[in-house]
Amino acid sequence: MKFTLEKQDTHSSARAGLLETAHGSIPTPIFMPVGTVGTVKAVHQHELISEIEAKIILGNTYHLYLRPGTQTLEKAGGLHRFMGWPGPILTDSGGFQVFSLAHRRKITEEGAMFASHIDGSKHLFTPEKVMDIQRSIGADIIMAFDECTPYPCDYNYAKKSMELTHRWLARCYTRFKETEPKYGYEQALFPIVQGSTYKDLRVKSAETVAQFGDVGIAIGGLSVGEPAEEMYEMTELVCGILPKDKPRYLMGVGTPANILEAIALGIDMFDCVMPTRNARHGLLFTKEGKINIKNLKWKDDFSPIDAEATNHSSRFHTKAYLRHLFVANEILGMQLATLHNLSFYLWLVTEARQHILKGTFNVWKTEMVTKLDRRL
């Protein structure tokens, strides 16, 4: 697995690069559709390939461990074969899911004990076990096990949590290096920077994590409720410390405007449930702003949703038709909306990459972010 930095923007920290994996090359900056349990909701795999043109998707260790389980995944030959997806996969370690189960988990030095959200059964995630699970899943890029702190977070708790994450990270690397991939191709382990919104903790974590990041590095613990400006401040601080020759993955971010601002700060990789989750509720993202397709104003609008920024089948359908599908509670409405939003997110990062390569990113980004968050 190799990362090549192709172009650095002269007016910002935006970068264009290429991450090469056993299942294909990933041009950066890139957005990863979230396929938590082995499926990107409401989208078929062939649509991910031919219409959305996704280069990499994300799965989740916590959810895949519970269902279908590592035994089934190993019998199938790994997640790629199980779900019929030929491209690269990244798996989140499950740290964020354990964080979200605050009422049903206990964190100790050994790991995180939690109760399944499915049947209440008790499970223990240790750094070693999380490495083993991700070996069984077979993702190209896997995450170190970390504790994700909430926002707001007490300084002392954030410091103790960060230090625990660093100790877990050392155990993850030990386990990773003493085990082998199960399916004949290389896996890369990304460590995760933590430290809440405290500058000194983020600096310490970035410096520590940079010593472990063989291929790439993730930034976690942001987009958990903090103001966008604090997220950008922490991102800029961390990117100024991390190695320039390794990809940087900002976990769980975000809105289209968030993504462009973070690209300008030096981020290369993103994932978020926002495009798929919002699509199922009728909220569409376009290059001119956001559309609630269920609103009456679209009832007789026979123009396409955003023909220029998408190249999938929903461009053949009008806003009026899509609104009709939502009002009639037809499943196709959610499918077309999801195709649109994912296609738009991929269009956005592809356009960002082209502008970085051409040297026009900063002007284009400034113009785009003024429009992306407004409601149409």
C-alpha cells in the first residue's frame, strides 16, 4: 500500500494524492460512502461502481462483529467477497459505536465491555480483539481501537482518555505485527488522533500517533457536537504536525461545506452517514444549496435535481417526480435520493481534486461554500 502526494495547493493546505491498495487506487481527496453492516443503505453494489463511481467504502467492526459475525465472514473469504464489492474497504474500529453506547458500556485498561444493542449480550473489545476482528473482516485499511470522548468534555477526562487511547494503540500495533492478513493481500493500520478540543492534547496526540502511522493517520473525536470553528481549529492544528507524505482521514465529517473547508486544511479522506441518512428523509444536497424534496414548492417543478453535479439515473427524473415518490411513500424515492446525494458528494471531492491540480482550488472553494448550506 502506497500514498503518492501529487499536488499541494499554493493558497491553502489542500492536497491531491493517490492511495494505492490491493483492491484499487484511490484518488484523493476522497469521500467514502458508509456501508456499516456490509451494505450502503438503499444502494446496490453495481450502482456504487457504475453510477456513483465510489472508489472506497466503509464498514464497521462493531456491527459486522455482531452480524453476520467473524465466522461467517471468514467462511465467505472476507467482506469483499461476502458483499460482492471489488474495491477497497476501510473499517472503523468500533470505538465510536462503543462511545455511543455510553449507557451500556464500561471502559477499563483492558478494553471496553459493552452490551449489544441487538440482544443485550455482553462483549469485551480489547485492542487485540479488535485487530483480530478486522483481520477476519479483511478490510484494506483498518483502524486502531480508541476511546472517542464526547463534547463538551472535561479536560482531565480528555487527557486520561487520550493517554488510554495511546496505550491501546501500542497494543494494537503489537497485535497487528504479530498476525498476518487472512486473504492474501496487505492490510494497513491507521492510528487515530484524539484529545477533544484541547490544543495541548491534540498536539501531544498528533506527535505520538505520527510515530505509529506507517501508511496513513486518522483524526477522531471531532464532529461530535462541537462548533464547526472548533473542529476546523483542531484539524488545522493536527494537520500542521502530521507527516506530509501520509494520507489524513477526518472521521465522520461531514456536510459538503465541512468537507471543502477540511480539504483546504489538508485532509485527504472523509466518511459520513449524512448523505445517505438525509436522503432517506428527503433532504438533498446540490451545488446551489439544500432541498427538502417533500416541500410543496417542488410539486410542479419538472427540472432535474442537479444535472451538472450528478451522472446517475436520478438525473432523468424531475424534482416533481421525486417529491411524488416521497409523498406516496415509495421505496424508489429513498433510492433515487440516496443515489443523488452520494453522487453529489463524490462529484464534490472530484471537483476539489481537479481544482487543486489546476491551481484554482481556493477561489472555487470560497465560491462553493457560500452556497452549499443555504436552503432552496
